[in-house]
Amino acid sequence: MILIAAMGGFIALFAHTKLVDRPRITVSADRPIAAFSGLRGIPGNNPVDFTYAAERTVHSVVHVKVTAMERASSSNNPFFDFFFGNPYTESKPQPVSGYGSGVIISNDGYIVTNNHVIESADEIEVTLNDKRNYKAEVIGRDPETDLAVIKIKEKDLPFITYGSSDELKIGEWVLAVGNPYNLTSTVTAGIVSAKARNLNLLSGGQGNNQRGQNNASIESFIQTDAAVNPGNSGGALVNIRGELVGINTAIASPTGSYIGNSFAIPVTIVKKVVADLIEYGKVQRALLGIEIRDVDSNLAKEESIDKIEGIYVARVVQDGSAAKAGIKKGDVILSINGTKVNSTSELQEQVSKYRPNDKVEIVINRDNKEKQISVTLRNIDGTTKMVDKDEVVSLLGAKFADASPSEKSKLGIRNGVKVISIGPGKLRSAGIEKDFIIISVNNQTVKSVDDLKQVISGIKGGVYVEGIYPNGLVSYYAFGI
């Protein structure tokens, strides 16, 4: 009986083990099903640090205060003035102040700023970050690029070194350093949003994708989303190494305050203009002597261009740099000295780096074949000569010079070009006399001799001149050319 019982129990245990599934125990991996989506830091890869660039540059950006003596504006109605007199003629000039920023570019006091910050100034005061104040003198201005150089008498100043705007990449971090709303030593950060922007700002807002021999305004702005406001003009745009890559100049805003887009003049243009103004007092501007258009799909189809790239040559100016080198209407410019150009502003920026008599290598597409051409650049007069600092321009039988700050202050005007001598020609025939200061031509403001020459060169037909004599007599003249 005992033996039979033992055997039965053994059989039952064996059958249960073989026929009935036992639960299995699994040890789970130490890894949760769900996890946070944040990316863990990589050893040795620190976040972008702006403190180095800020500390390196904030002491090199100055506050610029300008003071101008202005009268109340005239009636702008010559018929009213003729019959009833000008009620503003006897008004006493009142001081008007403006503010901006500037960047110290050398330890001996040279400062670059915007032309629109100081162009009407009778007095310029510069305040350093350590609150030292100085009177500044104007070394030179260039309305075509909206740049100016001023100087203070001091040594061993902190200055910003030049970087390279050509090497800036879309999305790269930059800092804007300046004095918005008179809040001194302000630093804001953003990224490069775009390059080679043309806002038609310096050409008076006249949209035109063709740039000819007489259009000297150069716009190739760096667009950023760093906060820039009134007072930032003339301040520094720097990379994270603290190198100057641009001069903050403008904002795109319906309110006049920052809403996301700001624009800076690239340092490639700044370096050339500053060097010319310091050495010559005037910018030595080289021109190709062509009218150009951006290449788009419509133009490519119309002109049978195989690729949508480069700049189309719409017209070649006779005896200009391009014409003498063999560039023809219908050619497509692909690069200048190895730098590709795909917009009119990019081409202007590259050419602006050179002076008359400099040679550049230009690659063109002609009949869908690439060809390299050597071009010797020339000035607006078609020569390779440099423009002398004290040169006055002979035009229409007269010679001109920019009105001095004292003359502008005395007469209560903001700009003007003075007739310093006059001979036989259109101006004398119209009745214009020596010492007459031209304020506008065909309702276009004349700020410099270059402005006057450029405006008159583009006129075909009637010319209407407004100006003032040293005794305060406002006069108007008209003649044909």
C-alpha cells in the first residue's frame, strides 16, 4: 500500500510539471518606456556665451550728441513769399539736439558712425563709456553709403578690430551695441537673418533693380533680429568673438521702433569708406559702368540663360570700365575676384571694396559659356585717377563747394552747395550769382557737391533750383538742359 501511494504521488507530480505552464519571471532592463525629450548636454560643448564679446566691445562704442542751429522752415511757396514776404526769414535760429552712436576704430580717436547722425551738426559731442566727454571734428562724410568718420583728441582708447562680413553665415549669432533712446552701453543679441538686403533707403526709396553709372548709392545691408531702436544708429554689430562686422543703421518698422528687423552696413564697405575718408577726405568710388538686373526665371527664359544665377548686364556705358574690358550687353556676371554675386546689392558690395585703377577678375556667362575677363576699374568721370580732397567740381560753367557749417548755421539751413565762382553757362544765363547756396534741385535735396552732380547728370529737360544767398534772400531759378 505504501509503495503504491508513493508511486501515485510521483506520477502526479511528474504529470503536473510537464503538462501545466508555470509563470515565467522576466527581469526588465533599467530603461523606462517613456522619457523626457530634452537633449542632454554633450561634455565640452558649452552654450553660446555672449559675455566675452560684450565686455570686449561695450567700452569701444560711444554716445554721439549733435547740436544744430535751425530756423523755422520756410513757406515753400515762392509766390506767397514774393507778394507777402517770407515770415520765417527774420526768425532766430534755435538749437536742436540729436543723438546716436559711434564705434572707436583706432586708439588715437577715429570714430565711425552714420552720416545721417552727424550730417546737419554744427557741434558734435562724444561721450565714452567711462563718461569722459570730447568735442569731435568731422573727417569726412559719404551720403552714398550713409557712413561718416569723426575724430576726438585722445590716445590709448579702446577700439574694436575689424572682422569679416563676407564670412558671416545666415543664423550666426551677433550682438548690437549702442545707445537706444539714450540708454547708454546697451547690448542686444540676435542672429543674422539675411545678407545683401537692398531697402532703397539711400536712393530716396525709389525702387529700381537697375543700377547705372550715375547711381552711386550702395545698399547691401546685413539683416538681423537683434533689437535696434532710435539711438542705435552708428553703433556696432559684432560677432561672438567681439569683432566688428557691421554698423547698425536702420530698422524696418511702421511704428519707428524695433519690431523684429534691423539692418547694418557690412564691414567690407565700412573698411573701404573709412580708409578713403581718412586718407583722401572723399570716397574713391570705382564703377563698372553698367546697368544690371537680377536674373530670375522670366529673364532666364526671355534671354535663353541656362541657369538662374548671377547678374544680367542690361546696358554697358560707353567708355566705362566694363566696355573697355570687353563686357557686353547680355552677359551674366557670375563672380568678382572669386566671390559669387547673385543680386545687384551683392555686386555693388563687392565693387565698392575697390578704388579706381584697381584690377578685378570677373567671370561671366556669355552664350551659356563661362569666360574670365580682367577689368580695370574707373571712376564716375571714366578715368582711373583719384579724387583730390579739396577738389571742386566744374559744372554748367560754375564751380562748387559744400557749404560750411558756419554758413549753414548762420542761414538756418541743414544742407547746401555753394557757388564759389561762375562763368559763361546755364547757371549765369539763369541769373544765378556767386555765393548762391543751392539747397535743392527739382525738389531733390542737395547735401554735397557729389549730390549736385549726380542729380543734374540724371536730368533731361527742365531744371528748377532753390537756394539762398548769404544775406538770407531765398531765390528760385529755372533753366533747361
